[in-house]
Amino acid sequence: MQHTIRQQDNLLAAAGFRGGSTTTGRTQNVKTLQAVVGVAVDGIWGPLTSAAVTELSANGWRVAANFRLQEFQCRCGGKYRDCQGIRVTPALIVLVQTIRAKYYPKGLVLLSAYRCPGHNRAVGGASASQHMYGTAADMTGRLTIAEAKACGARGIGYGRHSARVNHVDTRAVPATFVDGL
Ligand SMILES: [Zn+2]
């Protein structure tokens, strides 16, 4: 089974991707989706990608026990031309699911995961913010720094006054930093 280009575009849109009008944007989106479904990440939508995406779609775009792909979508609402809609890495999905399962059985809301460059600027994000690469999430939840580390968070942002964690990411070199109040 192999989707036509039109079917691929419809599936990308249904998944929550945007910005597929440029070749680089579209290729990035296909790569993001391929990584999430666990097929070779080459940006070329072949039969294996078709099969895996069909299954994910039929599953309501559920990428982990308690998260759907759309929960990682940029909150700009499509305001910026270069917004990809979604960028997320499997490692981030594992991280937030681990936090959810271990500490928030009743629910964990992602307040901000992927941010396109325009939205990242608009919300005052760091110029090289992990959010732009799909490797970070801000969330409801009041983890301690030790708890976030125990869940595998590599970058940990915490409130200046609360000392509770509101940002986690999967950066290579661990860092703990003040992020908001
Ligand atoms: Zn955006």
C-alpha cells in the first residue's frame, strides 16, 4: 500500500503538521512523522511509512499511552509561515509519558511543546530554544527537580520562587535553570 501525494498531504494535515508548502518543510514533517512511528527517517514516504501512518491515524494519532500527536502542536495557530505545526522527537514523547505515568496518573497537560521560530520569539523564548526542535515541553505539574531527573529529563527549568519544574527537555548536556516564577 502506498499513499498518493494528496493522501500524504491530507494525513500530514490531519496529524497537525503545517508548512508543507516548501520542500524542506514537507521533508522535515515526513521525517518527524517517520521518527514517531519508528520507520527509517529518510524523508521519503514509501510503503512502510504508509502502513505505519495508517495505523497511527486509525489509533487516533496516539503516540504514547496518554498522549496524542496533536498535543505537541505549536500554539501559534498557524500564524507564522514557517510554522511546521508539529516537531517532536521520540525521546520527548517517552519523557513526558514517563512523567505522566509516574507522577500524574490523573492527567498532565502540555502547555507548550513545539514552538515555531515566530511563536518562540512572540513568547520570549530563548533564541536557540529546545522548543523549536521538538525536544522540550512546558507542562502543568509540580515536579521537584529530583523527580524530573528521575524521569530522565536532561534540561530542567524551574520556577524562581516555587522551585518546581515547569519545563523539561532532552538536550544532550544536562542543565538546570530558572524558567519563570
Ligand atoms: Zn507556530
